[in-house]
Amino acid sequence: MTSQRNGGRPETVITIGVFDGVHLGHQALIGRVVERANLFGVESGCVTFEPHPQELLQPGSSVVRLSTLEDRIQMIKALGVGEVLLLQFTLSLAQMSPEGFIDLLVSHFRLRELWIGSDFALGRHRGGTPDRLAVIGRERGFEVHAFPRVEIDGAPVSSSRIRVLLAEGAVEEATGLLGRYHRLVGKVVSGDRRARVLGYPTANLEVADGLCLPRDGVYAVRCGGFDGRCYRGVCNVGMRPTFNGVRRQVEVHLIGFQGDLYGQRLAVDVLAHLRDEVRFASVEALVNQIGEDIKQAEKLHVPVADRGGLC
């Protein structure tokens, strides 16, 4: 058996993955790592990657994210992980042998255990399967464990499954797999100010690049991130067909808020789908419907706080 270097560092139980969205499957795996570390009285760690591996391995493909990098790291740490190591995903890293990648890990961590998903594979030709990594681990003095995939309604919880649900507008079902509300974050930028004339001022949200938007429609939301308070709201995602819009926009009305949001970073938790986006016969009909949308949003139960940590 080859002993690890880094002998001066504390032993650590770690996991590896992209963890986009930090959904219930990710939470279960990371939770096991924290549990095992506490059991042994050692440190816990999580290794994640940026950019998303698919962006490099499948050039031209578009990867919509379930969370920003900042939120991903924050959510991982909120699960009790002691250290989050962010690795830049490069073609060199992708072509690394499983042995080489493990050597990279043990140059940073003094490994006690490595936990990975049962379908996990890394390195050149995805040769770093759980079985292969277990052999390498024994040679280097630590254990490798494969964690079974978490299933809900007979299917595995996965980031790709959640993306499909959001694309269909099924945000409540996506919430059930995420274990939290799907969050849109971005900067409030200047719009055409038409909503103020309608009587319902909105924040025009420039959503962070690559962040997954739900299907075009109107949603009940919870907003915050700029003044320490939480606001109920209504969000429209789409083209604004009543006004012959030519580009997709995200507009949010914060119920009960009065003030200027331009330049602020706004976080928007998507709670429920209220209706599809439609073209109204008149501006008056649209205004009446917005009023009904707000009433419907106000009836929803909105937790004061949840694992998303918005408020």
C-alpha cells in the first residue's frame, strides 16, 4: 500500500462532482460525506468544477445552469462541508488518467474516504469508474464508496430532469427535486418603463448568463437579496406579445415595494406557474389580468425561510 503525502494535514472525507443546482440527490451525497466526517472526527470536503465539463467536451453545446457558481458554492457550504475546492475544468484535466487525477486530489487532501455517485466517471475515456477508483484508493490508503442515485416517482433525481421540468413550466415539480425553489438571479437594468404607466412597476432582470429560465409564462415568485427583506411578487418570462415584444425578457413586480431597484442584484425564487403568456386584446384587459395574477400570488403560502436562504 502506498501511503499518502500531505501527512501534516487533517484526514478528510470528500466527494467530487459538478453539483449543478445542488438538488436532493446532491444533498444526500454531500450529507453522507459530512455524516462520515463527523463520525470519524475528521474534515469534510467537496470538489467541484467550473466551467461545466459539457461545455468543453461537447463544443457548441449549450448548458443551461440551475444555479450560479456563487450560489452553488454557498449551498454546498450550507450543508456543513468544511472545504469546497473549485477546480478549473480544462481539456488537460479531462484527459488526465484516473491515477493522475487521484494524485491531484491527494496533493491537496489527506483522504480518509472518497464518496462518488454510482454513475460517476472521470478522466480519459471516463476510465475513472467507481470500481477503478476503488482499486486506486486501496493502493493509496483510502476507501472509495459509490453512493446510490436518489429516486423520486420512480426516476433518478438529476439536473437534466429538472431542466426538462423547468422548460415545461412545471416549476412545482422542479421544486420537489431541487429541495428548494429554482432561483433566478441578476442585475436590475433599465426597461421601457411601460409597466409604471400600467400601474404595476416592474424590475427588468438581466439574468446571469447561462441560468435556466422556466418556460414563457407568468409565475408567483419570492424576491429579495438587496435590502434584507422578502417580497412576494409576480414574474413574467417571455416576449410581451401584447406590446409586440421582440426579445425574451424577465420582468418582476414586487408586491408592496416602492423604490428604485436599478443596478441592484435581485434574487427571484420561482414558486408556482400562474398562467401562460398570451396576447391580450387591449391594454385594459392586460391590466385587469395582472391584478388577478397578483391576487393569486398573494394567496400562496410562502415560507419565511428555507434551504435556499433568500430571507
